[in-house]
Amino acid sequence: MITLFWPVYEGSWYALGGHVFLYKMFDEEIIGSYGYQLWFMSTLFQFYLVFYILVALEKYFSKSLFLSLSVLISLIWALIVWWLGKEDLRIWNSFFLQYIWEFVLGMVLAGWLKEGKLKHQFKAVQFLLTGLIFCGLYAWMGMKGGAAGQLFNDYFALLGYSSIAIFLYKVLPKSLVRGMVWIGGFSFALYLWHMLILEVVKYINGNDIALYHLAIVLIISVIVSYFYNKWFTQFIQKYNV
């Protein structure tokens, strides 16, 4: 709708249909249309399709074996993509098999948490050091390894960012932690909206973006995302979608 008034994206009926009918997940030319961040919707929908299969497999295997097999599958898929020379194509490097280990990790951690098996004795500084090391490896692979490095650096990214997040939860004042949790409640909406708002601001200012523009984008993105998430949640509950 916004592109009818501000042509911030170069769209087409074919691209629009790709978003509505989800065939954009198979077409590199339109997977990033109407906002490159929307590539994630294709991967997310693929996980919706295989969710019940994963639930069934989780009951069949032990949690440790289930997680190990998912890591192996993701590595094999990444190697296939790299071998075929498709590592810089989003429909290949973001196919759900690339991230299945992260999805399964969430399932396994949720199970361990429910069983009371996630207790640890690590100190805050240990999480900080772990986070810095893995984030450093993640950045190095991304900057020096090109598309191939980015294909394999998600393992370091997740471990690094997660460790730093745990460190911050441990050391920050509880008021800031509550703020982080509050933003986390609508972070997915924030991820989807912030790029569109940034593109609108860039369109208005002719790509001449200053620091205060970014501050405005952040504030507007948080406000819009909060109310959008609130409306969408109420819509889902009302119509039992």
C-alpha cells in the first residue's frame, strides 16, 4: 500500500504475487522485493510446513541426538550450497535446512528448561569472554570469508550474541533488563518494520541520512512495531487464526 504513494521499492504484480502466494522463496529475483528483510518470511513458512515432522522426530530421538543430527543436516546442506557455488543466493543460503539446527536447538532448550536441566555455574565474565570470542570469529568469517564464510558463521553468531545477551542480563540494572524484555515482546515486528521506515526516510531525504535521522527511524520503528504487534495479537486472538 505504501508503495502506491511512495515508490520506495521497485515492485511488480509478479513480485507482489510472490509474497501473497509464497513462491518468492523459489525466485532469487523477487525474494527481497518490497523489503529485503522479508526474505525471512520464506524461511519461516518453510519451518511451518515441517514443524509437525520435527515434533514427531523429537519424540523419537533423544534430545542430544536430535540436536546433533540437526547440526549435521545443516552442515551438509551448507556444504552442498558451497559446492554448487550458490552461497550468495538467498533462496539457497536461507533455505530452512540451513537453519534447522537453530530451530531444533530452541526445541531442545525448551525441553531441558521444562525438565529443570538448564542450570549453570558460569560467571558473568565467562559469558562476556565467550561472547567476544565467538562474535569475533563470526565477524572475521563474514568479512574475510566472503559469501562462503557467511554461510558457516551462524554457529559462532548465535553462540556469541547469546553469551553477550546472558552477560547483559546478569550485570545490567533490572530496569534496563525489563526494557530489553519489553522490546523482545515485539522484536519480530520491529525487525520487519524498521527497514521500511528507513527506506521511507531515505526516499524523503534523497539518501542523505544523518545520525539524527537514524534516531528518528529508531523511535518511529519502536512505536509503530509496538502498536502493530498489539493489533496483530488481538486480531489473532479474536479470529482464532
